[in-house]
Amino acid sequence: AVVSTQSTGVILNTTEIECNIQYILQQLPKDAGMSPIITRSMLYSLVTNRTQVDKDLLELRKNNKIILFSFRSAAQDYIMLANDYYTLLQDTLNECNVSVSKILSGIKQHLEVQSFSKTGD
């Protein structure tokens, strides 16, 4: 599926970006303690049109296919496939014997909306 086009005629589709992400992930050493994360600059090294890469990454993020991590202290953005992220999160919760429903109920309890109204003098 085509995500976007540019006036230069360059067309980069989501599946091409996803293939590039998969290619980079396959090149990384398999380490049980290492999460499958790549950097934006790794993708830039494979695709010459950086603007198109950025647009396609935003589209993947909007469609919940990737997670983008940006840190103020780092000049680099990190990319992780959403499925890998959810698997890692589930595995971590299972290792800690924490149920997802328990976490969600705790979050819900702390995120209850409070309304504030302005009262007259």
C-alpha cells in the first residue's frame, strides 16, 4: 500500500519501510538480553530520501505498527516494532508475576478525571 508520494516521483510504501526495518533487525546480533531496537539513522543509510522515510515512519506510528522513542538527552530516535514491544512488555510482566488487569486497574485509579469549576468571589 502506497503511503505517500513526492513531486520528485519517489514512491516509498509502508511495506518497503517495514522490509528495511526487518532487514536491519536481521543484521543485529541475536542476544537474549537485547531488545530489537533500531535507529532512524540506520534506515537513512538504506533509503536516500530521508523526508520520505520520516513520513512513512509517522504513518507506521499512526497505524500502531511501530513505537518511536525520542529522548531529550539523545540526538537519535529509536524504533521498535509494536509487536516486539508488546511481546517484551508481556514477558516482563509475566516474569514479575504482575497481571495486566492489575496494572490497568491501577492506572485507571490514578487517572480518574477531576473537574474543576471556577467559583465566584
